[in-house]
Amino acid sequence: MAVGFIYANGRISGEETTLLDQRMWQMLLSSGSEEEAMRLLGDTWYGGFMQYHCMEDCFIKAMEATEEELIDLSEDERLTRSLLHRRDVRNARYIWKEILSGNDSEDGIEVERPGLIEIETLRKAVNSDEARDELPPLFLRTIEDLLEIDRIDVAEVDRRMDQLAAAVESDELIEINSGFRTFVMTNIEQRNFLTAGRCSINDVSRQELRKMLLPGGYHTKDEIEEAYQRRTLPDLLVETPGFDETGAAFEEALQTGFFLKFERECDRRLLDLLEKGAFPVFGPSPLAAFVISREMEISHLRLLLAAKSAGVGEGILKKRLPRG
């Protein structure tokens, strides 16, 4: 145990109180409009970022602030590398998707603060061998694969970037502590079954499904593909210990064609793993768990505000969001 982490972990214990509690989530869910929800958020930790008129800018700055504070606190280069490479993945997605889809505007592409890869390197990597040589191996492999595709679209770029994000998490979160293995594998497993379930509803071919599946879950691509073909996906999912409730929600989704409850159960399980995961009390693990919790919270807030803007009712939101 590094002595310096005593202070860092003490700070994180304090920072955890800035995560929205059950009462605030209930108030947000019950709010009558997007404007009312934003007023409520103004009284929380997020209020400090609301000088940015666009809520998306607010969330980006809030996430950057969270990551920067943990980087400043951390004595472990594994945590710093993991956090910054996750940001690099997001920036690569923004940049490569716009350029490769032919939508690179003269005004520039909105990105986050650079992680370990300079923004200009990511931009030049699309057309420059020299710039590509500066990329880490996982990023290099992804852009090379993208450049080999004759006709590329936004969905294909997102698919490849999802694979990159999963690979970075698998490599670097687990390196921080093996306790993250369960979290990473559970996340990938749930995403694969959500993909397979939606493909089943839309009658997508098994060949197309295979392209969308991510490696690193509890089941292999071959196992999921076979269950997809035989229409036994729910049976395969519940084979994994701890997936009973998630499996029941998945089976219901296949019957109804609506995956809101399944997605809620997936997020609920991930949050439980972050809160009760087998991580050491001291060291970089609680810092990494906190930043992922913040990331999930922001994702849920984006969903809530978008739903409020569209006039979606509280009942529907409660079927999707794990809090409240």
C-alpha cells in the first residue's frame, strides 16, 4: 500500500458525496420538463459547470474535471494511463467518424482535452503513415482496419471504436487491479447480449451479428452466434453466475421487443459491482471505480434530459434508469 494513496483515497471518499443520491434522482425523474431538471442539477455538484450554456459542454467539462483531479491525486501510472487512454478513445471516435464519413467541417470537430495522444496526431493519422506510427498498437490497428474498408459509414466506425474501447478497458482497467476483471467482462457480456437481442428482433443475419460482437465477455463470439441461430440466447445468458435477474429481463425484452428494462438491469449490475467490487480499500482501484461511476452518472443524465426534452414520462424513464 502506497502511503500517498491514503490522502488520495480520503479525497475520493469526500468526492463520492458529489454523486447524485437516490432523492435527487427521484426529483429529477419527477421533474416536469428539461428546464426544471436543469434547475435541480444547478443545486448539485454539476452547478459549478453550468456556465457552459450547452449541457453537453457542461458534462464534458465535468468529466474532464473528474479525470484531472484523479490524475493529480494518483501515484500510479497505470491509473493515469487508463483514464487518459479512455479519453483518447472518445476523441478518436469524434475525429475519425467525422473525417471518414466525409463530414469534417471547416469549423473543426468538437473534442475533449487530449489524453496521451495529441489531437493533431489523431487527425493526421487518417492520411499520414508518419502520424499513424505515433499511435499505440490498439489505436493503430483500429485506424488501419478502418482505412481498409472500401465504403465506410458512421455505423461501421462506431462498431470499430466500440471494439477499441472494449480492448482498452480489458487491457488497462484489469492491469490496475484484477478486481476489475468481473466489471469489464460483465459490461462486455451485457453489451453483446443487448446487440444480439436487438439483432434478433430486427432479423439480422448471424454473419452481420458476428461483426458487432465484442471479445472479452463470459461467452465467446461462437457461443453467442450459435445461441442466436438456435434462438436460445436467454438460456446462454443465465449460464453465467449472477445473471439470473438480467437474464429474466432479457427474455422479457425478446418477447416484447423493448429493451429498456434489460438496459436498466445491466446498468444496475454494473453500479453494484463498482460499489461492492472486490477492490483493495487503498490504491488506484477506488479512484478508477469513482471515475467510471461518474461516467455512468453523466450517461444517465444525458438520457434523462433528452427524454424530458422529448416529453417522455416518468414511468418510461423509471423503466430505463437504475436510480430513482
